[in-house]
Amino acid sequence: MEYTKRQIEIIVAATELIHHGGIQKLTTKALAEKMGFSEPAIYRHFENKTDILVSVLRYYQLELKTKLDEILRSDTKGSEKLEQIIAFQFRHFSEHPAIVMVIFAETSFQYEEQLSSAVRDIMTNKKQLIIQVVDEGKKDGSIRQDIPSGQLATIFMGSLRFTVLDWRLSHFDDSLITKGAALAGTMQQLMKPHNS
């Protein structure tokens, strides 16, 4: 989906409101005040708060897909691509911590089909891409063959998710980039072939 310049401005402003006060602080009134225009003007670009939150997620998904596709097309080995994915994601989350608050609020979304569907799409697409990278790593000899690619992708994604959640629950105190580098080293050890 393509967003207009104004929609992107609203998405960025919504993300900032979420960062400073959580999802509950995101209201169309607060958003209109932040943007410096009337509340009805918001509704010319988005149907409601749910539509705005879905757009925050979809916009993040587009950014993620663009970078992950770039990593996927690179000539590096599969194991190195996984390291690059961790580095990119953790850098991106460090720069945009509000995205973490939206993605990790999925339990609040369980009765909002649009939102839970958006989170599910992000996770499903990402897992497919990770499986593709793991398969490449198995072919180029940089990733072990004895564990199914889907299981390795689950371990990889679960480790990322736990590390990011831990960072969020510690109020973003530690360096996520440092944690990411440590995690990348551990994942390399776990995934490397036994004869390496």
C-alpha cells in the first residue's frame, strides 16, 4: 500500500505519541493537536484510531520488507545475512522504540481483527524470509543441516523477540544494538555446522 505524504506525517506523529504515552494516549484529538489541525481533518486521511494503528504497523512492515529484501539479494552467506537482519532490526527499533510498543501490544489487539491480522502478516512474512535465508545458509554450508529450517527460523525469531521485549520492559535502558551483537554471536554458534 502507498501512503500519501500527509498520511506518513500522521503515522509518524502517531508513533511519537505512542512512544511518549503508550497506545492508550493515542487519540484522534491528541493526534490532531500534535499535527496542528482539527480532529475532522484526521478523518480525511484515516477512518479511525484502528485504521491509524494498522497503518503504523503496515508502514513499519514496508520499511522492514525493503531492507530485508536488500539483505536477501546480497552476495553474503546465509549466516551473515541473519547477522545483518539482527543488526538492522535492532538499530531500527533503537531509533523507533514506539514501533516495539505497537508490535508487542498484540494481546490488546486480540479482539481487533484488523490489528491482529496486521501483526500476524508481519510475523508470517518475516518467518518465510528467515526460512529462505536459512535454506540459503544450508546450501552454502554456513548453517547446519540437521535441524529443519522452520525450527531454526522459530528459534531465531523467538530469540529476537525475547531480547526486544526484555529491552522494552527495562524501559529501553540498555543498548539494544549491543544486545543484538551478542545475540548474533550466539546464533552463529548455535547454527553453524558441526564440522566448522
